[in-house]
Amino acid sequence: MNDHEAAPLRLGIVGAGALASRRIYPWLSRLPVELTAVCELDPGRGAAAAQQFGAKSVYTDHTAMFAEAGLDAVIVCVDPEAHARLATEAMRAGLPVYTEKPPAVTAEAAEEVARVSRETGVSCMTGFKKRFAPAYAKLRQAIADGTMGEPSLLSIDYASGAYANDQDRPRSQFLLDFAVHIIDLSRFLFGEVAGVYARSPEPSTYAVNLGYRSGAVGTLALSAHRDWGVSTEKVEITGGPGQFASVQNSITMVRHSGREIADWHDPSFSTAGGDSMIETGFAGELTEFVTAVREQREPESSIHSSSRTMRLYQSIAESAASGSVITIEEPA
């Protein structure tokens, strides 16, 4: 049976809030899935999502949905402190699961989710969207196939509007909620990090030096003191002699070989807020999850990789707090 003849993937979604309703539910109509069930603590909101997007049933108890709805896979889009617990329960129920980022609120919790994935043989994916932005995917390929020579320097300037940085509310923390995308992107592009030194005068500002296992180095300038209405995401990559590239706001990319432009990515589109779903990676991550489940393989941005991102995130936080270089152990 080929992909066109295969039955749609029976999908359940935990969460029907603003992010899920803007980014996840609307894209499902373009994928080979059937929205089988919605689980939402607010029954009215769950019913509204089910009616709007065509779900067959509505639950307020995710355990019941996992057991009764006849699902093939689960998407979790709720507050980050629940990601690890819900992912673990889904995998123990035999259901491949996608969670929004971060996969957990600590590295240790993310590593436990990875352990459960290995133990059960069931996949778990984290929604680190920048891996699926076409501009970054092109650069990752150029690095991986040697086109850019040996990676030498990565520089990223990334900023947002204000964060509350309430330590009791993970979603309000700039480094965990927003900057973690860039922390993951740094690994996606340049590989594993051996050592970290970070400075942070307060929780909305970080200057980070990275030393990669390959011998390359990197810097991250992270701030929540700019404005949500003005996108700030500038990535500069230097490979071997004469090989360099830049990306603006996940979308436009130019790669040079000496004085010549070797490759570029500059899509022509116009959408409110400049977000096409495709160019910023939202569409790609959902497509990858569904495709990986149907092909019975590990997805890109699996928990086994994203748990390492969480280890890097935590090392940055520890270095900023202690003023010391943090050495990161090589992954097993």
C-alpha cells in the first residue's frame, strides 16, 4: 500500500489553546491525518476546537483519550511543565508523541523522557521548528556534505520583547521559552558542544560562548529587551576559507563561496506578521512527525536529540549563575 492509499493517521491532540489553534489544528487538513480526538481541560474550548477542525470526540481526561480513542499518535500543546509527563504517558500507552518545545523544564526530566522512549521503543519528537525552516535546512546540508568546508564560527543575535521571567512559571522564562530555539539551532547547525561560558546580568540578557567538539566556536547574543513587533534573528556562519553564509529571521539566506553567491533562499510571500508556516518551520515539523510515524522511524528533533539541547540550555544557565566554564560530557 503506497502513501496515497494508506489510511489517514488517527491523531489526538492534548490542548486547544491559542498556539495550538493558530499553528497546529489549521495545518492538519494538509496532512494525511484524521483528527480523531481533542483533549482539553476546558470542555467548552475543547468542544469548540473539535467542531471547528472536525474531531470525532472530545475528552477532558488525557488518560481516557489515550486508552479509548483508537489513536495512532498524539500531539501535546500545553504548558511546558506538563510536556514530560504527558509524553511519558503517551509512550507507555504505545502512542508516538510530539510535544511543543521545550521537551521538559529540566535536562534531567528530558533525559528521563528519552529513557522511556528507548525502553518502550516508541518515538517522541520535540517541536524545535527552526530545524525545519528551509533556509536553515539548506545550510545544514551544505555543512554536512562538506560544501562549506570545516565549520569554524557561528554567530547568532536573537531578541524578543519583554518576558516576565517568573521562576514559578516556565513559560514566562526567556531562556527556556524563547531562546531555547536558538540553543537547539546552534546544535543543529554545528553539532555537539564541549564547553560553555555564559554571562547574564539579569534573566533577559545572555552573552554565550560555545566551544564545539569539532573545534569550531560560537557566540549567542540573547535579549528580551527589544520589541515583539520587530523581528531580530541574525545568523552568521563561517566554514572553511572563503565559505560563509548569513540568515535573516529564519527566512532569507545567502551563502558565499569567495566573492560569488553560491546559494540563496529568498521566498516571495506576504502574510500578516511575516509567518508563512512553511518558511519559519511550523509546517515542516508537523509534516515530519506525521511522516515519521507513518514510516515507523525516529523523527528529526527526536527526544534523544532534544534532551541534549536541554543539557546545553541548562549548562548555559549554570554558567551564567556561577561565572564558570561548564564542560558538557560527550553524549553516550
